[in-house]
Amino acid sequence: MAIRLKSSIRTISKLFLLVQVLVAPKLMAQDPEPLADENWDGAPLVSLEARTIFPLYIGAGLQLHASPQLRIGLDFGKTPGAYAEAIGSTASKVMGNSDYKPTIVAAFSDNSLYRTYVRYTFSEEMSGWAVEFGLTQISSKGEEKVSDVARVTSNGQDYRQIVNTISALGYRPYVNMRTKMLLADIMGVYQWEFPHSLNFSVGAGLAKITGAEVDLSTDVPQFDSSKLGIALLSLAESDLASGIERYGLSPILSFDVAYAF
């Protein structure tokens, strides 16, 4: 009986050694896998965010975590009326020309926009300082008084004829204004990481309109299609676009909350 027991023990020992020989290489081969995690701080690849950049927009978007330090984002939003008033006041004060305030306000009224940006964090930690560069495309429509258009144009034309023509036909002395603008901005940002995959950041910087297109029309087809109407509205469009680019400058403040998946 003892001999059989010893034989069984020897057999079990041999099997155990055989298992070790077969399994150990596989375990050793798996050891390098965690090295890939050493190059990534564990952050998920995508974040969903709610954001406001005052006085540009309120909106929401997505962030792609390209690396622990680099994020690429896309936001969609709108400019509230109070924001449009604020950017008009700020731009006219910064540039010292209050005549352009109604034009800037009209350019940002009733709009839709999207903003793409790149954020680089100086630390590999989720919390810390960062710099952000953004480009915003804005499409808007609004209306502006003909008298406001006349104040900011520099072509020397007498716009009272437009007012008289529109008023004589029973229409309000306004023009419809459709605008497309491109803005570039730069901000310094500080971001915090919180439990439950939440991130919060604040930032401050400067935004500048780098391109603008303006399309003007009235509710009077007879005037819009006339030679005088075409000439005056075309001149006004050119002057307004130049003025928006020249005076479209504003400091900005950013606040956002992001949830990482």
C-alpha cells in the first residue's frame, strides 16, 4: 500500500512539473502586455461635454483623447441674444468705434455654429494647465436699420433714398442681413479631474473674426432688383464685411463639464 502511495505521489509530482513547464512560458509571454498601459494614463477615448464660451456660444460636443496630453474637440451651439449684445459692446469699445455695435450684434444674432479645437495639456496628469486653439464657423441671420448701415459704410452713398423708397412702399426701413463668419481663438485653460469620470475646466483668451461674408436684402423686390438697389446693397455688403473683420475682436471666457466614457 505504501509503495502504491509513493508511486502516486511521484506521478502527481511529475504531472505538476509538466503543467508548470507548459504554462509558465505562456504566463511569461503575457508579462509585457501591461507595458502598453504605461504609455496611457487610463483615460477613456471619448468625452461628452457641455460648454459655454462667453460671449460666443452655449453648446455641447465631443472630445477625442488622442493621447494623455492631446485632445481634439468638436462643439455645436448658438449665440444667445445677451451674448451677442456683449460681444457687440466689447468689440466697439476695444476698437473705439461705437457705430459698429449694431452691425456686430446683428452679425451674431439668430445663428448656428460649430467649433473645432485642439487642447494640449502640459502635464500627463488629467489635472493641470493647457493651451487650446479653436476655429469657429458661424452662420447667422438678422435685420438691421438702414440708418445703422449708413453709419458704418464708407462709400459716400446717400442711403436716405433707400429709407424713402422702402417707407413709401409701406415697408419698415430695415434690411435683412445674412452673415457667415470664421473666428480664430486661443485660450489658456486649467482642467480638473473628479471622481465618476467627470472633468471640469475653465479658460480665458482672445477671439478674432478672420473672415466675413455679408448678404443684404430688403422686403421690397422692386428695390432689390433695381440697378440702384443692387449697386447700393453690394457696396454696403463689402463695407459691412470689412467692418466686421476689423472690429470683430473680443476677450473670451470658457467653462465646460465633460463626462468620459
